[in-house]
Amino acid sequence: MSTLDKSDVEKIAFLARLGIDEQDIPEYATNLTNILDMVEQLDSVDTEAVRPMAHPMDGVQRLRVDEVTEKNDRENLMAHAPEVEAGLFLVPRVVE
């Protein structure tokens, strides 16, 4: 891939809404060019025989039993609320 120039870096910074200093542009150009070269190198690898996977360690997630661990304390919570209507908490309107 060809090296990115000053105008390329400025355009990328504009699109990303980033403010960059003029003296940092050559370093950004070098770094971005290296990243794009690496992506190009990865794109050239044949992955036809590679099975997609969610995680490289092929682990299994241990799940806990889905059971109720706390009692229903709704009445007590509603009793302490400033305003309640039809079993729901009333809150001040925030969107008009």
C-alpha cells in the first residue's frame, strides 16, 4: 500500500472529528500506513478452512441455576415511595 500523505491524515482526522497538531501529522501518517499494511497482510491469508469461533480458548460458560434468591418486597418499597399510582412509582416528567 502507498504511504498516506498529509491531506489523507487531515481528511481522516476531520471524518473522525479529531483535532491533531500540525507537527504530529507525519507520525500519524506513518502509524496509519502501518495499520493499513497490517490489515492488507491479514486480508491475504487464506481462512477458507478455518472454522469461525466466538473465543480463541474454546471455553464453556458456567451458568448458575435460575432461581429466586430474594423475597418480593414490593409492598414495603411502595410504602416508602413519595408517590405511587396503580402499583407504579411516579416520577417527575423530564421530557416535554
